[in-house]
Amino acid sequence: MPTQTFFNLPKETRDRIIQAVYKEYFNKPYEEVTVRSIIKEAEIPIGSFYRYFSDKDELLLYIMDSYAKSLLKRYGQITDFIAYPPDTDYEKYMTEFDWKCNKVFYNLPPDIIRRFYFEYDRERVIVLYKKELERLKREGKLRKGINIDFISYMYATTSYNLVLYFKENNITDNNERWEIKKALY
């Protein structure tokens, strides 16, 4: 998480840093992005960078978290993704920016993806699954005695394993990924 010093910066400076990160990761593999390349693009001194972030991973995780939150706001609370997974028309909701972010995410090293899922995203995803499972239970669509907390946790943590599966099996086609995800739900 960024230091308070980062949040005290003028919005224009924060935005310039964030846009520099997007530009770097959209145009280079993870391994080629450096703190130096980010600060050069953002036009900030290296010493300032380390007053805001401990390293490039902390900055990247912060941006991934902010992006994930913005997706939830933009798409609202999606319902019926367990009982009735949407068809591949999800593409109509994705912008060019979303596709670029998606590509960056799937090409990150497994340890960064793990950190994102388990340090940032897991709790918010568990809440989404839990809400839908509770709704399905109220509607009588789940068997009695099902442990909603456990199932929510399993679905949320399985998301991480899906990404690893896609990486290890070189599954890069978004439609193929979506079909696999639908089969899980």
C-alpha cells in the first residue's frame, strides 16, 4: 500500500504516476519494467518514488487493487454468476483498456498474482460469492446444510488457481478461459 505521502500529492502527480505504470506494463513484459523506467515516464525523482512505495510490486499491486475496485463500481454487483454464468457476451462490457489490463494480469509472475488474490482481492470476492449463495439459499436453490462460508472461500481461492492453470497450460484465448470458468460455476 502506498504511504500517506503518496495520497498527499496533488491529484495530477498521482495520476501521472499511475498513467506511467499503465504505459510501462502495457508496452513491456513485467521483467522489463523497472522503477527507473516508471519514474522516467512519470517525470519524478527516484527518491520521491521510494517515499511513496517500497518497490515496483507495491505500486503495481496498489494499481491492480484500484482497478479491481473500479470494475466493481462500473459493472455493479453482478448476480447469477454461480447459478447462471453469463455467456461470452461479457466482451461487450470490456473496453480496450480492460483488455490491456487483462493481458498484463495474466502475464504477471505467479507470486505477484498470489499476492494480489490473497492480500487484496480475496475478501472482496468472498463477499460477492457469499451474497449470491445466500440469495440462492433463500430461493431454495441450494441444499440444506450447505456451508456458505466454506463454499464462498473455495470459489474465491479457486480464482487464483484458475489463473495458474491458464498460465501453465498456455490458455490465452479469452473465450476458452471463460468457458472453463463457466464450467467451474
